[in-house]
Amino acid sequence: MSDLPIFTYQTRLRVSPEITKVLDQCGSVYGHAQRSLFARIAAGESATKIKSEFSKEHGLTARQFNAMRIELDGKIASIRERRKGLISEAQQRIKKLATRIKKLSINPDAKSSKSGVKFGLPEKKTNRLFDLHQKKRRLAMLQSRLSMMQADDASDVMRLCFGSKKLFHAQFDLEANQYTDHAEWRLDWEASRSSQLFVLGSKDELSGNQSCQATVDADGSLTLRLRTPDALGQYTIITGVYFAYGHSEIIAALNSSQRIKAKTTSGKSIGKEIVKLTGTALSYRFVRDEKSWRVFVSVQAPAIAITSNAALGAIGIDTNADHLALAETDRFGNLVQARRIDTPTYGKSTDQAKAILGDAAVMIAARAKALGKPVVIESLDFAKKKAELQKTDRRYARMLSSFACNKTASSIKAACFRAGVEVIEVNPAYTSVIGAVNHARVLGISAHQGAAFAIARRGLGLSERPTVPAGLVPVRNGGHVTFELPARNRSKHVWSFWSGVRTRLKAAHVEHYRSGVKMPAPLSPEMRTLSATRSSTVRSRSANRQDNCSPGVLGDVPW
């Protein structure tokens, strides 16, 4: 399989009511056949063995059956992969809930110490016995759900709801979901289950697709010749198709189709010269929404020459909840520039979040292309991190939950590919700690920009040894925390040292948090000079020492 990315472009079809009716019928036939095929596969039947009989029963061509089977294989693979994450998440929740129940069970008759004062209302104490009862109910439900998922995983049972679970459950509360009766809901349910049609392409077929062939008209628009199921006739012609984005790429893919001479590699006629088609595959997906039908075209991107060179330096990127931190280095690994690109995706719709991240990715790719430097990003396992949401702080958990976690990386890769910029992925281990301790205060940049600098240096294969005698890390209120670095054991990997640094840094942050309110006011320049932190219980050597400089020096230092 080629490593080249596949780009998908979409447009809305402007067709007559007659064509719309045909597409509706195609979606109905395709949806019914797909559900039937899934039921038979889930029952243990082989899709290869039933292909001929199933295609004849539903009036499908062999190519239409293959498209349906490949789409189902993708959905089944997605269910298997996601189920592992759901099991891990349920186990984490059960573990945390069991700990909470154990604490409540010590003295269930006592009143809860949590205050209920909100919005000026009087204090309201809750009964621990009631809390304990609700926690146990929740634990029982989670354990039941976990047992069912584990049983499905062991027996490889597939559960797939065509039409979405949300719409299915809407029938049980019609009034709340704005339905007058069950018949009205049933219309929406049937429409949702027959709202898509997938047409698989291949590079050895005319125009990249046997079942949906596109031709370029004189005005530059496309005409689609769609092969419909046997019960609806042979073909449907859709004219005037134009893509606002990617139209030229689609035309280039259509024009790449050509006939070449080749020799057979199997069968009785091995070595016989034949003429065959080759080009670029184009796959089509027709989707009906609230307005009308849309068409999505997926096409493999052509190879683009890489113009960036790591010998010139690199641009490192650190992904955060509301922004991207960038750090540019020269060829020696020295910092050239650090900046921040805001990406406020929290509270935004999916399309808005994609637009924000896409604009940021294009900006990064343009900068990298102008400098001729590669982009270095972290290779993050968000599936594992999502399973540990209960252990993370609120801001980080919100980042993992509020937008597609891989969207940032995929947007940067796509933008850099189009610009001919190399993307280097590195192990994210300890980059935040290295950036905070080694680079942040020394270079006068934020901890996130320091992490981006550490990522860029790792992409260039440069040293990650400690460069400071003691840990001094900036915090949000304008001050910093200090702590003693662990001893360096040179017989072990340097990451062993940074593991110890991370442990001590966490302890220092906890003590800083305990010393005042959650978000203390920024310290004045005089306070920064007189004391590194507020009162703390830390009693390690070299901690909380005064800076050896006059009181007016630190006013302009940006930590």
C-alpha cells in the first residue's frame, strides 16, 4: 500500500427532483443490502462465499458488493479497536469509584463535609448514606457494562446500530424529541438508515472507478455516470458537478488514467503481453443531509518533492488545550524564535474546530516552507491517554474530550505534505519536563514553548542532558518553583534522570498550589526578587533561595 495520503473533497449536488428520487432509491437499496450483509457476516457466514448469491438477490454488481463489504470491514475493525478503549476506560472508572465507596463506607451515617453553598444559597449538607447508595448503583451499572463488553470481546460479537443510537432511543420519548407520533419518527429512522451510498474506485478502471465515471465538460464542470442497482435501471447521469476545493486535483486524477502494456504474472498465460489500464483511483460517497444530497470524492495525492532540509534546523510544535507552541532552531539546535498560535476549540462545533486547526496548520506549513526547515511533532497515543482521563487535571481532560485529538497532527501533516515540507514524529517522553527545566527560564520563554524547543532538538537528534544546576520552573502567576535535581547516573539512559526530575517537579507544583489560592495574583517585580515562591513546606537544599541580583533587574524578564 502506498504511503501517499488520501484527500477527500466535497460539494453539494444541484439536481432535479427526478435525480433526487433515484438517489433516494439507491440509498434505500444500498442501506437494506448493507444491513443484510452485516447480519450474515455477524452470523458467521463468509462474505466471499455468499458474494454471487447475495449480489443476485439484491440486484448488485460485483463491484458494488465489494464496496459494501470493504465499508463493513472498516466499521467492524473500528468497533473492535474502540471496544478495547471502552473496556480500559470502564476499568479506570470502576477503580476510582471503588476507592470512593471505600472512603464513604468508613462512617456512612456521618454528614458529608462538602459545602452546598452556591449562588448565595444557604449551606446544604448531604447524607453520606445517600451518596454511598448512589455510588454503589453507579458501580453496579459500570460493572454490568464492563462484563458485557468483555463478553463481546471474548466471543467477538459485533454490535452496530444503523441509523444511530440517539435516533433509535428517540422513539421512547417522542414528545421530548419533537415527534407527534411514532409514524413520524419511523420516517426519520428509515431516512437515516438509507442516507449514504459508497462507490469504490480502483486505479485499473476507466476514470478510476467502474461504477461512477466522471468526465470533464467544456465549462470545466464534471458529469457523473452512476451505475445504479438492477431494479432501478442501468445508469443515472448527474451534470454540473463542481468542487470549490480540490476540483483541479480531481481533474488531474482523471487525466492520469492511461493504457499501458504489461505481462501477465499468473494463470496459464504467464508472460503474455496484454494492455491494461492504470491511473489514480477515485472513490465516491453520496450522502443526504437535511438539505439535499452531497458527494464526497476521495483521491490519492500525487507525490510531491520535499524541499525542507534538517541541516538548516527545525520547527518544533507542542500541542496544548487552547494553543500550539512553536520553537524554531538553527542547524546547531539554538533557539531562533518562539511563538504561540491560539487554537480555541473548546465550545466550538466540529466544523469550527477543524477550520481553526486547519488555518493554524497552513500557517505552520507556510512558515516551514519559507525557511526550508522540517516540522517536528510528537507521536502521541491519545487512545491510551483517553483511558486515563480520570487521573488527569481538568484542563488536559477537556483538551482530550473537546476535539478530535488526532486532528491537529493530521492537519499539520496534510498541510506540510502539500507544501513539500517533511514532518518528523518523535517520542514525546519527558519533552515537557525538559522544556520547563532546561529551556524555559534560561531562554525567557514559556514552559510550552520550551517543550516545543525540546521537541525540535529531539527531531534533530541533539543532546537532552541537564543544562542547569537546579530546577527552576516558571508558573502561571509570574513566579517560579524551585527544587533540587536528582543525581545523574551516567550508566543509565538520560530519560531515567528526567523521570526523577518529573517526580520532583510534580511535588514542587503541589506545594506551590497548597501555599496559596488556585490562581494567585501575579507577583510584583519586587516580590520576584525577594522570594522565589510563597510559603512552602519544602525543605530541600537550594530551594526558595533569593536571586543574586538587584531588585530592579527582574522586572523585564518574561518568565
